Amino acid sequence: MALQLFAAAQLVLPALLLQPEPRRRSFYLFWGVVLAFSVWFLNQLTPTGIALAILTALRSGLLLLVATLVGVALARYVRRLWELLPVCLVMTLADFYSWYAGPTAGFAEQIKDYYLFPEGPPPLIDMILIKLAVPGSAGLAPIFGISDWIMVVFFAVVASRHQVNDNLIGARGDCLARQKKIGRYLPVSAAALFIAMVLAQITGLFIPALPFIALTMLLWYAARYLLRQRS
């Protein structure tokens, strides 16, 4: 699972080189409809055997692509690092509320019941869950949602545009992307997502990943800022 997430993080590198450009709403609307239709269409196909495993991997790949593009688009609106404070606060409160009293808790139970006793069509929420290979599972299993990867990319792009090194194993991601060095990038946000996934696997509890990612990134930015001030 760690290797798969690390491989997915390498796909973020090209996104770090995308420059924010003014776009009309029609541009986002058109591509939003195209990508949403593509996700929906792939989920209407119901092959069996090895074809199902390939199609499931293709669906997850498409969701990662969509989430990456959305994360890049959202990052263009962050002009100062301090603007992340209200973003993280709202994101955390909204996710906790959804988990405690909103639809997230219900969705989690639906997914758990379906994958324990797969009968009938999968729940609708399964359409936007990214699936990976995990030990003990015959096929790919849902690990995290599309919104989690959106924020992983969002924080990585914000760090890159504000020249903050969020790479745990080397130079800044945008520098690696320009040098076309793949396999040397592990953004803090992806590591935070992995830790949240591991905690969920160990405890058997549903742990909202977004608040954990937000808290981790705020602490990272604060630490980098303090180190910069001392130097």
C-alpha cells in the first residue's frame, strides 16, 4: 500500500509545473462534465474476472487524475500562505461534522457492509473511492476518497508555488519535476494520508483523513517558517 501511494505521489510532479492561468467558467464546466461523465461511464461497465480487476485499476487511475486537476485548480486561489489557516479550519470542521452527524458515517457503514457481503450493485459513494491492493484482500479495496487526494495535491502545489520544500526525501518537488527526476518525491501531505490510512487499518476505526492532513500541513509550514526565521 505504501509503494502504491508513493507511486501515485510521483504523478503529482508534472502538476507542480502547471502555471495558474485565467480560465472562464465555461472551461471548468466543460472539462468537469467530461471527466464526471467518464467516471460515471466506467462505473456502468460490469465485467468479470481479470477484466474487472483491470477496470477497477483504471477507475482509480482516472479518479487520481481528476483529483490532481481539481487540486491544482484550487491551489491557484491561494495567494498567501496564511490563507491556508481558514481553509484548513473550514475543511476540518466540515469533515468532522460530516463524520459525526452528516452523511460520511452512513457512507462508511454502507461501504463496509458491501465489501464484507458483496450483494447487488455497490453503493453510489463507491464511485468516488480510490482502490488499492491491500494484504488479505482478493481484489482492490477502497482506501480513501477522491477528496483526500484533491487536498494532497492542493497542499503540494501550494507549497511549490510558495517555494516551501514539502518533500521528505529530497529537494523541492518543482525542482525535481524540471529535472525529470522521478522516484525522489514524497510530499508531506501524501505521508499524512498514508499515516491516517495505517491508523485506520490498525484500529479498525473510520478516521477522517482530511483533518489529519490539514493539521500535519499546518505544523509543517509553521516549522519551516520558524527554521527560516532562525536562519
